[in-house]
Amino acid sequence: TEIDWKAYMEEVEGFANGTLDYTQLRGDTGPLVYPAGFVYIFLGLYYATGRGTDIRLAQYLFAGLYLLNLLLVFRIYCRTNKVPPYVFFFMCCASYRIHSIFVLRLFNDPVAMAILFLAINLFLEERWSWGCLLFSLAVSVKMNILLFAPGLLFLLLQRFGLLGCIPKLCICALLQIVLGLPFLLVNPVGYLTRSFDLGRQFQFKWTVNWRFLPEEVFQNRAFHATLLLAHLAGLGLFAVHRWHRSKESILTLLKDPADRKHAPPPLTVNNILWQASCVCPLNASAQIVFVLFSSNFLGVCCSRSLHYQFYVWYFHTLPYLLWCTSTARLAHMPKVLLLGVIELCWNTYPSTVCSSLSLHICHGLVLLQLWYGTAPPPSPHPPPPSRRPAAISKKAQ
């Protein structure tokens, strides 16, 4: 259980000793492959734990991080008011794997996700600049946070338009430059290729989601390209047909919000029932969370490989993804069962053909209920012509 922690400490120890060439920062598990924010945060943990030797103290710190993470997640769920309270029991007590990732293995994934959930809380408070700053900080700890980026870009365009969202994007970019500046000045190519390596190969022995494939297919670049295309197609479909609620073209998001037409759909019975049963209208807390969480989930579904610590990437978002749509009384138990099967797949070590296939089936079921459960409101039918004769005005008489 100490392998990754020791590797992290060895990687930041080189920086503590004055090494600014990113290609020279290494640990037992290989070279450092995370952005600069990881280095600064774990350097703080390095000094706080007696140069990484006091692992028990590190576990206490991560236990505190776990509680803080739950608090941030609960606050998001309370704002959306979509998930029944009993589901929080499963989020707190029913995941051995999540507890292991936080307190036993001390991975950097929980650190990135906790910062991300803090950023989402700021988005819900309409503090978009601070939220973008913390979103970028989370990216600097681990790049998986970029899976939320398409959803965030959509929300920024929807909220501010093209020109208005540029300053927010500049905040994200500027923080990355500031954090990476000491390394960029010494070896910019080495820093960028190591910390933002999108083409890194994963080892087949650790994969959770593609165990049923032959290893040569798993490592094939054509397979990776297919997954990327599927990811982009999924994002495009959700952006056009599920995130975008307006009757106008999605290209209107590029306009200033003041220049857009805001024609609400007619209040027909069908529309009222749909709005009562599905997610809240765009700009509401529930819709902001829906866009971000579904963006991340699409990326997880199309991931080239999922390792055991990656479970924390979307574990705390699953209850919302399952309950954000209308739920009949008898449908609660299948959703709880789905959570249980996903948990079982992640607790199967090493992964098997059955566990990886089951995980994909569960992901597919979640996607299907997101797609059909958040369908746009039906087109209103024109009212039937009145049979009553038109009243004749006195002036016409």
C-alpha cells in the first residue's frame, strides 16, 4: 500500500533538492507524469510528514480530505435536490475501493477531485472566475479533470457567450503557466511532454474496463482513435440534443447572451409534465451539474484504460447521473442494484472478462437512461380550431 506514496515522495524530493528539469524527476514507479500543481501539493505533504516517512500522519490528512470531499459533494447534491437521502448511505459506507484510494493508497486522484468539487460549488454560487481558477488548479494535479472541460466550456459559452468566456479561459491558462513556470524556464519541452502526455500507453495488466479484449487490440492505436472518435461523437450529441435546451441553433451560444432570443416553450401539459420529471432548466443548479457530470462520464466510458484508482473520477457523480431523471417508485431498486454491480466490478482484483464486460454494460445502461430520461420536451401540437363562430365587433356591425 506504500508503493505509490513512496514514488510520489521520491518525485517531489528531486524538486526539493533543486531539480527543475521535469525529465529528471522520477520515482520507483517511473518518471513524473503529472503537472506542476501535483508537485507543489505533495511537496507540502512531503515536509508535513517528515520527508514522507510519517505515513500514518499522511493517512490522517487524507482521511480529513475524504470528509471534506464528502461535504463538498453533499453540498452539490443539496443544491440540486435530485437524489433521495438514503443514497448518501451508499456513497459514505458502501465503497471499500473509494476508502482504499483515499486513506490506504494516498493517491493524487482524490486531491484533484476534491478541488474539482470545490470549483463546482463555486460555479453553483455564480462565482465563475474563482471556479475556473480552482478548476485549473485541479487539472494541474491530474489531467483527468479535463474530462469535465467540454461541459465547462459549454456552460461558459451559454452563460457568457464567446467573447465573455475568453477571460475565464485565460484564467485557466494563466494559472497553468504560473505553476509550471519554474520548469518551463529550464526545459519547456520536457515539462509539456511529461506532464501533459495524452498519448501515454497503459499496461494491460492494470486495466479494469478492457480485460475482455486481446492485449494487442488494447495497445492498438486504431482502437485508441476509435475510442476518441466515440468520445467526441458522444459529446457532440449530448451538447446538441441534451445540454442545449433552446430551440435556436447551438451556434447561438457564440453570441452575447443579451443578443439571443429567449422564447420559452409554450406551457402545454406535455411540457409542464416534462419539466417536472426531468432536469431543471439550463442555468439552474441541477442543469449545471448535469452538464459537468455527464461530460466526465462520457470520457470515462470511452477511456483507453481505467485503473483501480480511477474509480474516484466518477464514483461520487454516479448517484446524480442515476437519479437526475424521473424515477418511478419501483425504479429505485434497479438503480441501487446498478450502483452495487459497478462497485463489485471495481472490487474484482484482478479484473476478469466478466467484470470488465459487466462494467461496460452498467455504463451503457446509465448512458441510455441519461439519453432517454433527459429528452427535449415534445413539440407542442397546434390547438384545434375552435368551432365557435368568431364574435362580430360592434364596429363591424
